[in-house]
Amino acid sequence: MNTRRIFARLEQEPQRPDAAAPAMSPVRKALFGATAMFYTAIVAAVLTTSSLVRLDWQMMFFRPYKQWPELHPFLDWFVVLGQRGPTAVLIAAWLGWRSWRQRTLRPLLVMGTALLLLNVSVGAAKLGMGREGPHYANVVGSNEMFLTGDIFPSGHTANAVVTWGILAYLATTPRARRILSVTAAIFALGVGTTTAYLGTHWVSDVLLGWAAGLLILLGLPWFEPLIARAEVRILTTRDRLRARMAAAREPRLPDPVRYPAPEPAVAAPPPGDRRPAVEPAVAGRVRPGARPTPGERRPHRAASVNRAHPGGRPSGDHPSRPVGSH
């Protein structure tokens, strides 16, 4: 019975529309605006070398990885859950299987859109602000901005928020959405805290990474119409290619042989009928006894041999004699 359930689970489901895409509701818009303000506040606090920068330096001097070295082996492995390559492959495999079962490309397209937005937004911020990490800091107490670094915001943290949050975003039931939201929050908070523990990121890097990933998840409904159009176009192109391949594989039949049209058959008279057989109409020939059609000229007849004589006797006949006369 367990084997049957497993194979039944692996089979494709009937084609059905996926759960309705989340809309950009007023609550979501308010959360998006609040997160954007938090993002701006973190950047401003680092640029002005505020107390947040002092907290960064205090955490760097504290060196948590030296205070609790027994956690280092586990956390060194756990932080991999925030790396873009392994997590993207893992989540893409799950969403690909789900897309195959439900016969829809939306899960994969949503993930691809989210990762594209993540790479563009976070990558541009990293290169634009050029902040150095704790291990490469130059001046104690400085914000280390606009140098040659690329750690602000934390890519591990933002990637953990987006990749694991996609599962909650694509959940089809409220119960699954709650469970996956809690799971994604644990992974995102854990990965961000681990980077601060290992000393690879400032605390402000982690805060900005959380905000950057959350902005992408909250703004995904704006891209749902584009995702729907892309799915329709991809499926239409796939169907056309399948039709062309099927037509190319079909054997081509030879052209039919064209034979000349047969001559019209002459109708034979029934048995016992002495009338001549009906002959086919021949151009320029009129059957005896046939009436001419309007406008048709009939050929002249030859002069009769027994034409009447002017004298009243047939031409060429001798005068009759009485029988027995000499």
C-alpha cells in the first residue's frame, strides 16, 4: 500500500490552475513601504557613521567565533543554506517537480524572477557602496564605505530570505503557508546571525540583507502579470515545436498517379430492341430525326432523284402503254 501511494504521488495531477497569485493588497503595500523606509534608514545610519557603525566595531572586537568555538563546525556548515548556488539548485529541484506534477510553469518562473531581482538589486548596492568587510577593515570606527569591498548588504542573508521565502509565497493552503513562513524565517534569521558570528559581515550588513530580501518577496505580486504572459508564450512556443516535430516524423505518401479520363461508353440497346444503339454526340454531326436547336443550321440535302416533272410525269419514265397494245 505504501508503494502504491508513493507511485501515485509521483504521477502527474490533472491540469488545473494553481492557487491564485498573491495580490498587492493594502497590507502588503504598507509592509513594503515600511521595509523600504527601514532599508533607507540602515544605509543612512552607516553613511553618517552613527551608533550602528560603533555596534559593528564592537561585535568585530568581541569575535563570537572565539567566544563559542564549539559552535563553529556546525555554523560553518549551516551558513551554506544561505549560499545562492546550493539553495537555488535545491529549491529549483523541488519547484520543478511541482511544476511537472501540476503542469504549470509558474513556480519556476516566480523563482527565476525573484532571483533575477535579487541579483540586480543586491549586486548593484554592493558594487555601488563598496564597503569593506570586518576582516579587511582599515580604520577603526570608520564606516569603510566606497572602497573596494562588496559585502553591504549581506548576500547570504538576502538570498536566504528570498529562496526559502519563495516556498511560503507559492504555498497553496493557509496551513502550508504558515509552516513554510516559519521555516523560512528560521533559516533567514539563522543564516544572517551566523555570518555575524563568523565575522564575515558587519551587523549592519545583516540588517540590510534582511530588508533587501523582504523587499523582493513583498514586491513580487507586481510582476505576476508579466510572469503569466511569459508562461503563455513559452507554452505556445512549446506546442508549436511539438507540432513541427510530429509533422517531420510522419512518413510522406507518394503523389497519386494521374490516369487519362476514359472514353464515354455507347449505351447498348436492350435485348429485342431493333433501334440502333445511341451513339455519343460528335461535333459537327447531327443524328437523323433530331430537331435542330435554336440558331443551329442544318446541312443542305441533295436534290431528290424523283423530283416531279413539269408535265406531271416522273422524270425519266416512258409513257405508259395499254396492256396488249402494239
